[in-house]
Amino acid sequence: MAVIKNRPVEDPGDREIASTRVFDAPRELVFEAFGDPGQLVRWWGPTGFTNTFHEFDLRPGGAWRFTMHGPGGTDYQNVTEFTEVVRPEQIVFLHLEPMHRFQMTMTFAGQNGKTTLTWRMRFETVAEVARLGDIIAAANEQNFDRLAAHLANTA
């Protein structure tokens, strides 16, 4: 932790949750699994969740508004704004509402027909990462499992 003017400053890395998985699919295919809302709606979210997309505009300044339906019947409204889209390399969005705010950076690195997908979620505080870190890390792994199954069915 750095100290500026006798005040501790959080290390940005302390506010981040990172998840990575190698997929047995070309980068363009993995990118489109997210970039095409018709595909994304089928696999997005942890195990047992479904989605209703209200808006999906994959461009800087574009909105992604959707409802995640939990397996227990709870609905989770989500409001997201895309800030960067570089096909097929990177997507950055701000998750704005309602439960927690974070910036997600998704990088798609292709090599030898496989894709390394990395999600970096930067939260506003270290306390939020401490509170949510284990839950989100597990949910991201479930999300990656669902993406892998989706890719296997589309290849």
C-alpha cells in the first residue's frame, strides 16, 4: 500500500478480481459468443441463472440492460455501459447498477486455435472485494463452464 501525504492509498490491484480460462476455440468464436446477444443470453451468468436482455449495444457508449433470473426466483436488474470494444481483442464495460459497481475488462488472446479469456473486475473499494471476492470468483468459474459448454455445442 502506498502512502500519499500521510494518507494510505489503496493499491488498485487490491480492488480487482481476475479470472482466466483457456478455451478450445478460436478467438473470433469466443469473442462472438459474447458479442452476439443471441448467443450471450444462452450462457451468461452462474449455474442456474437465465437472462432477459432489454438492450445490447456493443459499442463505446452503448448500453447493456438485462435481468438475471436466479434459480430461486429472484430477479437481478443490471445496467451496464460499454466503454471500449476492440474486435476480437477486448471489451471494457462499467457495471453501474444496482448491487455493486465495477469495471470489467475482458481480453481475448488467441494462440494455436485456442483462446485465453481473462476477466478483470475492478471494484470501487478493497472492502467490496473482501466481501464479494469468493462469491464472484466461484460465479465466474461457473460462467466460464457455461461458455465452454456453449462453445462445444456451436463448433
